[in-house]
Amino acid sequence: MAIEAAREAPAGLVPEGKVRGRWGSRSLLGWRLGGYLVLVGAWQLLSAFVFEPYILPAPTAVLSEMWEILNRGDFLPNFWATTRHLAIGFVLAYLVGTTVGILMGRSAYWDGFFRDYVMLTLTTPGLVFALICVMLFGLSTAAPIVAIVLTSFPHVTVNVVEGVRAIPRDLVDMATAYGVPRRTVLRDVIVPAVAPFLFVAVRYGFAIAWKITALTELFGGREGVGVQIRVKFELFNMAGVIGWAFFLIGLALITERLILQRVERHFFRWRPRAFA
């Protein structure tokens, strides 16, 4: 009966699941845009009726300032400097955090060796590491890179440890007993178990790295978005502070939406979605 009904269905009709998914995507997009509109509206009202324009400039004033920044010659060098600090620091933090996490997850001895240090770096404010690195390395590119590694790697480590401990030992033992090749075990058992934790480690570590990069540049950098925010702060140019901050936020959102989320969605395309 179901097969006959499917055969009799007109060819032009779209399955109900696809229609629901399509309308669900539009609804989510509408809610997201609505959130931005509420934020901009509240900002406009506060600028017009609560604060003076030089204290909290209107959105249009910030956009005008951002356009002037783009037309000046200092935008690309500073933006590239921040991106370079972030990329080098986060790659190092991810490598260190993954290595330490694997060691802690597989050995109780290494877990006892690193545990207190990881917890120490997790609970220490990033501001402390930023100040220490600036005092140690001065106005050099090493300061933000080392600060990123110190603050980001423990977040990566904690997630990798949980991922290693989540590997189903019974499946690994059964595959070993039946002589399954190690490459197959790695591809079909270990990687699917650890991968969600690795992606969470990337997103958490990346979010921390953004903050500490700008913070370290703000306290003791020679170039970068954080340096420009400090200059605008000293001039009490609120529109400039917000404008440079928005460039940094925009790059973070683009990296998150267009790169990290797409890679994660492609890697886990076999999993059912939690909601339509």
C-alpha cells in the first residue's frame, strides 16, 4: 500500500520532511536577524536618550568610523598582525593541548604529572598571563603567541582527555581479538569516538585565543587590532574602539560560521540533527 501510494504521488510534490526542513531554516534565520535588530535598536535608543553621543555613539557613527578605518593604510597591517599572532598561537596551543590530553587520558602517571598544572592554567585569568608575557617578552610578537598558548591549551587538553577516555574499550578489545586491522579500528572506532571532543576543543580554544590576542596586544603590542583599540581608548574615541572591536568580532564570526561549522557539519553529516 505504501509503495503504491508513493508511486501515485505527483512528481512535482516535495517530501514533507524537506518542506519542514526548509521552513525551519527560514524560521531560524528570521529569529537570528530578529536578535540583531533588537540589539541595534536597543543600542540606538541608549545612544539617543541615555548616553551622550561621544560616550556611546550611534550605530551609524560607528559604521562611518569603520569606513574611515578601511580607507586608511593602517587597517591591513594591523589586521594581518592580529591574524598571524592568533594562527601561530592557536596551532601551537592545539598541538600542545592534544599531546598532553592524549598522555593524560591514556596514563594515570601522566595524568598525575599534568593535572595540577592544567587546573592552574584553567583557573588563572587570561589577564594575568597577558601581563606576565608582556613583561617577559616586551613589545615583541612572542608575547601574544605565548599568552595564547598558555591560556588556550588547557581548554584543549581537558576536552581531549575526555575524548580519549570515551573510546569504547570493549569494541577495541573485540576488534583486536578478531584480528581487525589497526587502520580499520582507528577509522571506525577510535576517530568517531574522539572526534566530537576534538571539535569542541577547537571551538573553545579558538574562542579563548581571540580574547587573549587582543588583550595582550592592547597591553604591550607594537601592531595589531589590540594596539589600535588602545590608541582609540587613549584618545577617548569610543566610535574607534567599537569599530576596531567589530572588525575583530566579524573575523571571529566568519571563521566560526564559514570554516569551523562547515567542517564540523561535513565531518558529522552521518549524525541525525538534534532539531529540524
